[in-house]
Amino acid sequence: MIKKLHEAGLRSEHAYTAALASIGLSVLSWAVSVKGESAGVDRADRWGIFVGEWAPTFFGLGLALAQYEDD
């Protein structure tokens, strides 16, 4: 799978950037939820948590791609 992703043009830097972007999007979603949602509604907070869980996947993918690029 990593070989196919690398051949398709995906590099470790892309995965790391996606991980950092998902963290930023998670924080942004939380900040918007604090102002936009009424008390007791956790929809936007849940969206922020969901997006925040993408980061470890992207970081792991970045590490796998970096190892593949080194070999």
C-alpha cells in the first residue's frame, strides 16, 4: 500500500501537512462550537474530536512513507 501511495505521488511531507491541518481544523471546529452552539449541544465538539483523530493516522502514514523513501 505504501509503495502504491508513493508511486501515486504522495510523500511523507504531504501526510505530515495533512496531520497538522487536521489538528488545526479540530481546534478551529472547537472554537466555533464554543461560540456557535447553545449550551448543552455537543455536535460541533464531537466533529472537532472526530477530525482530531485523523492526525495520528496521517502521522503514521507519514512515518511509513518516510521509511519507504529512506529505503
